[in-house]
Amino acid sequence: VEAMVSAGAILHQGVISPQGSVIIERDQRRAFELYQQAGELGSTEGWRNVVACYAMGEGVKKDIDMAKHIAKTMLKDTDR
């Protein structure tokens, strides 16, 4: 599960070599999907990243209400 979060983080930003070549293309939509899957499998960090994606509109349409809803329901028993 944590590997999904890590892979999502890599896809969220992409990877560029020191010479400026793209090693891994940035794919925020796929990163969002991995974060969501990780959250559904029990990862608090996955849900935190889903909330951030909705709040900033990265990989998914910006939706502050959805971000608040997920934070309230999925992160209710955490320190957020």
C-alpha cells in the first residue's frame, strides 16, 4: 500500500535527469488514482494525498467541498 503512495508521489512530480531528460513523465491523474487506491486499502497518507489533489485540482477537477468531505470522513480518527 505504501508503495502505491510512493509511486503516486513520483508520478505526481515526474522525474528529470540531471541532464534535463525526462525519465518519468508527470501524470497527476494516475498519481491521484494510486493515492485513492492506497486510501481505500487503509493508507492514511493515501487519503491525505487525495484531499490535497482535490483541494489543488491536481489530477482531478478542483473540488474544495469534496476535499473537506473526504478529510472529515476518511481522516476523522487521525491527526490530519
